[in-house]
Amino acid sequence: MNLIQYFRDSRAELARVSWPTRAQIIEGTQAVLIFVVALTLVTWLMDVTFGALIRLVLEGRLA
């Protein structure tokens, strides 16, 4: 297969793609952002909690 045929086939394939609407893209982006923020908060909370527990163990208050 030569390069020109490859590009023709690629263009034909892209014409068959069902592209999402603008509303679908915005909705998906919002869902991803909410998930990332939630996961960041959970990770931060776990870091603070485990950090405090480790500090207590190292200071000898919790054994």
C-alpha cells in the first residue's frame, strides 16, 4: 500500500466516525474534572491522616 492510498483510506475512515456533540464533550470534561478533584481530596486527606499517625508513632505517643 502506498502513502497516498493510506491517506485516502484514513480520510474515508474518519468520515465514518461518530463525533461527539459539544454538549457531550462539556459533560464528559465536567465529569473528569469532578473525579480528579474528588480523588485529589481523598489522596490529600489520606496523606494528612497517615502523616499524623506516623508522627505520633515516631514521637512514641502511639505504640
